[in-house]
Amino acid sequence: MPTLFRFVITLCILAALGYGAMLALVILVEPRTAEMSERIPPDRMNIQNQ
């Protein structure tokens, strides 16, 4: 039983560390917003039925 208890505690600690890392990313990292544009060649715009 002590081995199972130690295993469960280890899993809980790893889960708490993962949760803390995700929470830190949400709080500390600010996303950059920018407009995106992509040129489309004119030959792809003219779709002809065959």
C-alpha cells in the first residue's frame, strides 16, 4: 500500500506542476496580434468549369 500511495502522490504533484505551468503561461504570456495577408495568384481566382 505505501508504494501505491507514493505513486498517487507523485502523480498529483506532477499534475499540480503541469497545472501551474499552464496557469503561468496564461497569466504571463501576452499574445501579439497583427493583421495577416496572403497574396493569391490571379490564375487561382479564375476557376473555370470543365
